[in-house]
Amino acid sequence: MQAYQHCQDIANQHYENFPTASLLLRADLRAAIAVIYAFAREADDFADEGDFTPEQRIEMLDDWEKQLDLCLLGQSKHPIFTALADVMQDFELPEQLFRDLLTAFRMDVHFQGFANLDALKWYAKHSADPIGRLMLALHGIQDKHALDCSDAICTALQLTNFWQDFSRDLPNQRCYLATEWLELAGVNTQDLLDGNLTSPQLQPAIQQAILSTEALFQQGYGLLPYLPLRLRIQIAATLAGGLSILHTTAKLEDPLHQRPKLNTWSWLKVSLNIALLSLFPRYYANKRGQT
């Protein structure tokens, strides 16, 4: 179908973020995953690409949600939504997960920072968690505990991306550290955005961010026993890689101006952890008190 090819072309243009050719993806699910990716990719571009005003961005996102409404009625002529209607019906995908993603993109347009960890989790509930839930839905996994563990992993990944990107986000006037953490460290958001703080001054807040994120990763191990082998390997890689990046970030001397890079030894440990998590999922889930 031409609509599916359109979505696949979008996915292929961003291959570095979307492994459509990965052998870990079931062949019969690749087209559906490409459609989901195309929906999110286009909406994400509305939120932060180009020279549009915030009002124009919100209007484009609203129009995108109207296309979703038409899609659910079988009336959209847009190729992405033509394919999406098919995928949503075939796999019984919850429409709310797509609306949640659009909510997160609107939050990106009107970024206001985060008061505390709960606020960060609320953002990730809309920006990251829906992707994990959609992947589980494609594999027919509906267990509530599995969904909760998937949310923990996705939220942890979202937060890890924040903590490794201070050097990119702060110059763009985006601080993802919770205001509560900054206040406990005796600093404030505006001084951070103005470049008036050093990494040592920020260390207590960063440490709290790392600890909170690691706890979420640990909770995520409980997902592994629910997964078929190929998906389990993929999620094991996500867990092992995400934790390694988080730990490397924690060891940076100047996280405000450095980004974590995994060395050869780190990659070897990640590879070993992927194998162990894939082969002994229940052991690691039990070890962390998740089953």
C-alpha cells in the first residue's frame, strides 16, 4: 500500500533513531512500527522544527489531532493516517496513546520547566511511555505489571536523555532539572540558564536526578519475564545501555559542558549485561524485587 510506503520512507530518513531494519524487530511488525514512528516524527517536527511561532506550532498540532479524529472515522485522506487507521484496527491500539504524544508535543511548545519529580514523570507519561505501551500492544502484551514496568523504563530513558544533554539544552533556555532539586542545592533555575553556575554547585541536584532515574530503571527489570526472546533482547539492550549512559553521566567532572561517551570497556559490560538479562530475565526481575 502506498500509504505504508510513505511512512516507511519517513522512517528511513531518520534511520539513526528508528531501526526499521533491526533483526530484533519481527518482520510482520515493521510496517506498523514505521507508521507509528511517522505519526510521532511529523508531530515532533511541528513542535520544534522550522521558524514557526508557538501559535503556529500549536495550530499544526491541533490539525494533526483533527486528522487523528478523521482517521478513527475512516475519513482521513492523509497517507500517514490512512495507514494508521489500518494499524490501529489490526492491533487494537488505544487512541489515547496517540493523543498523549500530542499533549507532550504541545508541552514542548510552551515549555515551562518542572517543579518536581512528579512533574517530570507526568511529562514522560505523555512523551515516552506511550511508545513503550504501543510496542507491547503490537506484541499482544496487556498485563498491568508489564505496562507499569515499561512506563518506568521509558520514563528513565527520557530523563537520562535530559541529564546527558545539559550542554545542548541550557543554551536553548531549557532546564529539565526539577526546581525542587535546585532549591535543595541552594541554586535557582534562572542562574543556571544565565550560565552563572558551575557543575560543582549543581552537583546535589544532579545527584538527585541520577538516583531518581536509576530507581526507575531498576523497576523496569520487572518487564523482562513478560517478553518474547527477540523483544527481550531489545529491551535488555535498552536497559543496559541506558543505565551505562546514566552512570557515565554521573561520573562526568563537568556535566554542564560535557556529554557522556561510552568507552570500549563500557561497551563490553553493556554487551555482557544484555546477554545475562536476555538469558535470565526472571532472576534479574526477582533480584530487584519486581515479581
